[in-house]
Amino acid sequence: MITVGIVGGSGYTGGELLRLLIQHPEVEVVQATSESFIGKFAHQVHPQLRGRTQLRFIGRDGLQPCDVLFLALPHGQAQNHIDHYAGLATRIIDLSADFRLRDASAYRAAYGEDHAAPEWLGRFIYGLPELHRDELRGAQYASGVGCNATASTLALWALARAGILSADQPLIIDAKVGSSEAGREPTESSHHPARVGVVRPFALTGHRHEAEVRQSLRTLSRQPALASDNGQTPLRYAVERGSGGEDFDVRLSVTSVELVRGVSAAVHVTLPPGLAEKDLWQAYRAAWNGEPFVRTVHEKTGLHRHPEPRLLGGTNYADVGWEYDPVTGRAVLLCAIDNLGKGAAGSAVQCMNLMCDFPETTALEFGGIYP
């Protein structure tokens, strides 16, 4: 049994962390902070926890040492106090954007300011287990992953890994997102009368999560080439791990839609000539067979032919799929997740399981509800 604390436990992500961790058989949640709700029971802020825990929120000044500390703070806060938090816990998992990018110049370009603790950037493992499982095993520090970056990366990863995607074309990503992505604190754009019923583009160019997707694609290692049907023409484009290869041109646009939870990412690409449907199946099976939380959804008929975020609420699953026209070469690569689950708290708990040598799926096997 390990002791766990949550810094920033009153937000939506903090509530999702509490829900997952209090049912974890190897974890005791001993503290959770909230500057706004000091002394309040967690279930008074997160009513889904009623009868599940008697934990009360404390202020950050009252934090005590523990084995694992989750930082669920607004962007920019963790980096200013990382030395203090590192003195309180053997392992830290930060769910903000503070430690996702490895390079200080990339951080400056994405966020428009210098990082407050650039010497820490290289210490954090990017917390997407599907890409960094081996590095996360036994690690001390893991970063969060942007929910839009998670959906985008998982949508295109199978074909990127197979070398079918070329860096000489833009990867056009259209992401539809729910309102909980904006966080617990209300704003003008999240106020119900202004938010309900909308399909509102709000970040059509230059989204910060583009940098995460580009960084992930740079980690691709060379794999054996896929061949065309005649077995002769290679269909592979690969980037050598650590070679500093050419960046993929990632262009992410985000639109708010009437969901509470969920991200639906569609990546528009043109594939090389000569590919058949079975080649895409081969790439997806090679990437995802054996992965506990990535499911391929690609049906020819029926209502649920493609990934749908509504089916994933409260889960740590990512559903991936595609639509492909072999005549034109056009493909749309798809991924759906719960932004608070696989896009935040779920992946963070999955990271903790790897870091602490627990079974990776512990406390994360809820499969969702339907209808």
C-alpha cells in the first residue's frame, strides 16, 4: 500500500483522480488540497464520491510527505514550486502542461514565455504509456498529456509508426471537444446560456498541443518496411529515433460542441498510392494489438461504425479507427477519448501503476455505459 496526495483536488481532473484512486487496492489517498474548499469534505465538491471517502480538503501549506504526489494545478503553477513538491514525494505525476515538452525553446514557442524550471524538463517522462511504457516503469517523474494531443497522437500513431504517413504533407487535425475541457472555474465562454447548443471554433490555428504531437512523432523508431500488394514497393517513411529527423507539419483546430466529456479527433491525410484496406488493418493491429486501453473501431455497417466519445465517459479507453478511399488516397484517422479519463486522470493513474510496478490496468477497467 502506498500513500498518495493530490494537489488541486477540487477541479474536474482532481475529482476524477479521487474517483479512480479511492478504488485502487494498492493506494491510500491521505491528502488532497483545495485553496477554495479548505475543511470541506471531498464529496461536498465532488458529489459522486458521497459514501466513498471521508477525506477533507486541506491547504497546500498543510501537505505532508507521501509516496506519490499528483499535481492537478492550473498551467504554470507546478513549475514555480517543483523543488518544494519534489521534497514531499518520491514520485510526482504532473497533469498540467508544465513538463510535457522536453525542450525549453519549444516550450517558449508554444506558450509564449520562458519556463520557470527548465532544468526539470528532461526529468519528466511524457505520460502517454502507449508510447513510453518502458521509460515509465520505475520512473520518478511523469508529465500529463494534453487531452487534444492524446486523441490526435493516438489517431495517427498506427500509420505514422508503420511509415505510411509522410512528413511532406500537413496533418490536418479537426478536434471536437466537450465543455469540461475548460475546467471547473466558469468563464464567459463556458457560461451555460453561451455554451449550450454550440458548435464554436475557438482555436483554429497555433494550438499549444500541436507541439506535443510533433514531439511524439519525433520518437518514432525505424521499423521493417511495409510492402505494397506486389511485395516490391516500400510504402514506408520512417524517422530514426534520436536522429533529429524532419518535423511533421501538425495543424490542429479545436471546436467546442455540446458535450460535457469527450474529445473526437479526425486527422485528414492523403496516403501513398497502392495501399489497400488490409494494409491499414495490418498497421493498426501491429500498433494496438495487446494494448490494454486502445481499441480499434472500424465497422462496415451499423450505428457505431466509428469511435464515439459518448461511449467512453468515465473510462481510460481510447477508441481508434479510420475511413479510407483507395481511389483518391484520402483517409480520415479517428480517435475518441474522455478528456477527463484517458485525456487526463486515467492516463495519470496508468502512469502511476507503471511507475510503482502495479498491474497497469489496476482501477482503470471500467468499460463505460450505454445508452
